[in-house]
Amino acid sequence: MTMNRKPVRKAVLPAAGLGTRFLPATKAQPKEMLPVVDKPLIQYAVEECVASGIENVIIVTGRGKNAIEDHFDASPELERFLAEKGKTQLADMIRQISDMVHISYIRQKEAKGLGDAVLTAKELVGDEPFAVLLGDVIIDAVPSATRQLMDAYDATGLGAIAVEPVAMDQIHLYGVVDGEPATGPHASDRLLRVRNLVEKPKKEDAPSNLGITGRYVLPPEIFSCLERTTVGSGGEIQLTDGLRLLAKEQGLLAYRYEGRSYDAGDKLGFLKATVEIALKNEEFGEEFRAYLKSLSL
Ligand code: G1P
């Protein structure tokens, strides 16, 4: 049954937002380039693509985002300089960033919302399933969260979105899923069939505590859904609203992925992600832990 299903080879990384939650840091610098410990946010998402077996990454950019392209481009002068100084490990690491995966760029002309950003990639994706990764969210998981969704898609042929339980006082920051346990041969306690989705509901209107966690694997039919999606929450074209149509017309799964997410999408979340990821750093994690303890807050 899965024989003729097209494999998931491509991923779309929306990176055209204005980064208003990080002003003034993002006045002249893309949010996606803010470093968490030693890597820009967007590199975590690109590395997750590579770990998931994605072959083509499509980054949706906009004005003022050139640093992203430069980051993933080759840097022959820097590589030569490092090699001449005998810093071969660093030179290799720099080369790997540009060799990791094939990346294409497309510009969203106006920041009209996440749904519109995904729709911008329609021609580059073509008629095949694809992943979407929101770079604000770093997910520590093996297999990767994207891979877990790809496996759900491969098994069922239905789009799958990552969800996790969220504290109710934070639920208004998420797309929220109303789901029922999936039935049939692929039923598991992690898999839900989506009945409805609401973008950023008030606590009292939230259909559950399951928030969408920034990873999606979608069939190409989502594009026709997004073309029919009108302005929603925050005056933007929301991916969540397009997904509601997809759920109705074709079916959609929500998957409670296994792993740990860090939402670096606002200043506090970013600080928490930085501290937690720094604590795991092999080189200086222990020293950093000792330092935090010494602060005796
Ligand atoms: C976006 C999505 C939302 C999702 C969230 C995850 O919102 O619109 O459905 O739950 O990412 O981080 P944003 O955080 O970009 O406002």
C-alpha cells in the first residue's frame, strides 16, 4: 500500500518574519541568526533536516535576511585562513555547514503570515509531500521530531503535525489541536486524528492542552488549502487555518512526538533554551553548571 507513495525529500523553513519579539536585537539582524550557545537558531533546524534524511531545504526569506544565505554559503577565504593557521578542525566544521545539504531560497515579498510563507514555496516543493520546520523551536529527539512525523506519513499517507502538552497559561501562544485517538493498523497512544485546530485560542476556548510544536509533514494538497485560507489570528494568513481545511478534506494526524522542545521564539524562551543547551555542552557544560550554582540565586 505504501509502495507508490512519494517519499518526503524536501523541507520548508520559514524565515521571513520581522522578529519583532526580539527587538532591538533584530533591528538589523535576522532573528534566525541569533546564536543559541554557538550556532545560529536556523542551523539547528537545518541539522534536524539532515538528521531526518531530507535532501532539499527551502528557506523562505525576505528583506534583510542575506546573512542566512551567507551563513550556509562556502567561505573559501575563512577556510584557507584557518587551514594555514593549522586550525583544521575549525576549517572542517566551517566547510560542513555549506556542504550539509542542498539549500534553495525564495523570498516572501511581505510578511503576511506563516501560511503565506509556506505557500510561497509551492513551486519549489512541487507535487510531493514535504516537511515544515519552524526555527524558533529547537527539538532534542532521537529519531528527530521531523523523522517521527515522516514515519507517520510513510505509514498512513496522511499529513502529520507534532504536538505536545502545554501549560494552560501558555496555550494562547500556540496552535491547538482537537483530536481523537487514531484507529486502524497504525493506532498508537501517540497518534491522534485531528478533528479541528484553533490558532492561539484564549484559555477558555482551547479545545485541549495539545499545542502544535513547530514541525509538520504535509501532503502537497496543503497548498490548495492555503490558497483558500483568509486572514486569521493576528491579521495574518495562518498555517493552522490551512491545516483545518486539510483535516476536513483529506484527514490529518497529530503526533505526540518523543523528545524535548525548547521554544526560543521570545526573549525568555530564548534565554531558557540557551541555558539548557549550554548545560549539555560537552566542552564547558559542567563549568557552566558550577557557575550557575555559584550565583546562589
Ligand atoms: C507558530 C504557529 C503555531 C505554533 C507555534 C509553535 O506560532 O502559528 O500554531 O503552535 O508556531 O511555536 P508563532 O510562535 O510563530 O507565533
